[in-house]
Amino acid sequence: MNIGVLSRNRNLYSTRRLVEAAKSRGHEVRVIDVLKCFMNITANDPDVFYQNRENNVEELSFDAVIPRIGASITNYGCAVLRQFEVANTYSINESIAITRSRDKLRAHQLLARRGIGQPITSYASSARATNHLIESVGGAPLIVKLTQSTQGNGVLLAETKKAAEALINAFRGVGSDFLVQEFIKEAGGSDIRCFVVGDKVIAAMQRKAAKGEYRSNLHRGGVAEVVKLNSAERKLAVDAARVMGLDMAGVDILRSAHGPLVIEVNSSPGLEGIENASGVDVAGKIIQYIESDVLRGPNKPKGKG
């Protein structure tokens, strides 16, 4: 196959590993910076063009693409991906699934509609609803997080009611959309990243927050170790990815007193932490899945939303 990896940086660990895995299985592979793409939007000839390193313009054609689209370029990246989809190019994650997962409010609503366990989450615009927001999630401590955030940015812990009111008013004052969420104390500052490909969790790791930090993201100094999932956790992770319509996802869950809860579904999960912690060749399994999925054809069931 001729595979395109849609990534702004060919030197990133995840991008390099996908390229290595594809080449090792005999595929042609190329890294494409989506910001250097432009599109010819016509009914008869939906082309994607690319300005290459020599500043020449060429038309792109792939059998399959792997989107590694950063949160900061979601809109344009997904526009390019949609153009590939119009041209019937296979993508392991479709553009609509990526956009729905990036909007945390929409994602939580879709998960709730399908009965996926998650922390109690509230949302409101009116300043008069502040007390209700706080009380509805069980009071402080609680989490306030932006609806558009990544790697723990825009996710803040309010330890007291006054701190919660101040954070809510600050976000509202700058016009930011945010959610208020129950704080799961018994998780102890750790969460579990489940790496889902197709209908299986192929690898998992437990991430523990650094001292003095409540976010377990590895980018914020968290540490990772291999973890054994139970059947309920595996099912929850696979179901959450399916609701989003993602064939590849990093599903983050917390172990709470009333069972596992989903806190986020990531459409472009990093490979470095999960491969190092689990010892699993995640990149290789992604390429293997793409091979089998392309052979199955385009009429596969996807999540709804």
C-alpha cells in the first residue's frame, strides 16, 4: 500500500514509529504536513495538492492515510482529511470522529447518551448558574476544564468552593467554554490510558501524577507503568472509542468507587509512553489493522453523533 501519515513533524516519536512500522511491512509511506496542503473542491475531481520540500506542487494520492492532527490545527487538518475521504481514500480515523472527540462537551454528551460511565459533568453559560454547577458535581474539590484542551492544558483543580467560583468566573470572563466535573478522589492522581485499535485494547498503562500535581499526563511529569485491565475496563474503553467512531483511540479512564469512568477519548494518542510502558509494538499493530481494514472495504459500522 501507499500510506500517508498526516503529521506536521516527521521527527516526532509517534510519526517515526508509524513510518518504520509501515516500511517494515513492505509499504510505501510518506509524511505530509497538512498545512502545506491545498484543495481543489469539485464534484468530479476532489484533489489534494501539496507543496513539497523543493517548493514544487504535486497532487497527492494514497491508498490509506493515518491522521496525526494536532489540536491547534484541528479545523484545517480535518478539512484536508475530508478531502481525502471525498476521494475515497481510507483513513483509520475519519474527520467527523476526530472533530467530535476534540469537543469535550460534545464527547461527554455522546458518551452519556450511550450509557458510558464518566464523572458527573455540568455545563452552563449563565453566571447565575455557578452555584448549581458546583453543587451538581458534589461540591469542591472539583475539576474545571476547557471544552477544547489537550495534554492537561486548561484542566484545573479547585480545592474549595471559593476557588471554584473564581475559576468559573475567570473562564466566563474571557469567553471560554468550560465544563465543571466531579473530582474522583479515590483515583489518587492516577489514570489509565487504554490504547484501542478496532475492537480491542492492544495496550494499556497506568499514569501517576508527579508530586504536587493532580494531572497524570506524561507531558506534565507523570510516570507510566504497565497495568492489567479487568474485563469491565476493556469493554468500557472499546465502547467509548466506538461511540466516538474512532478505530484508533487513546481512552483515558479512572478507577472510582463505583467502577471505571471515562474522562477523555483521544483521537491522536501518542505512542512513546504506551510502547515504553507496555513493551507492545503499537505502531506495528496499527499498520496491521489498516491492512485488514482496507481489505474489508468501506462499509464498516462507525460510531454515531
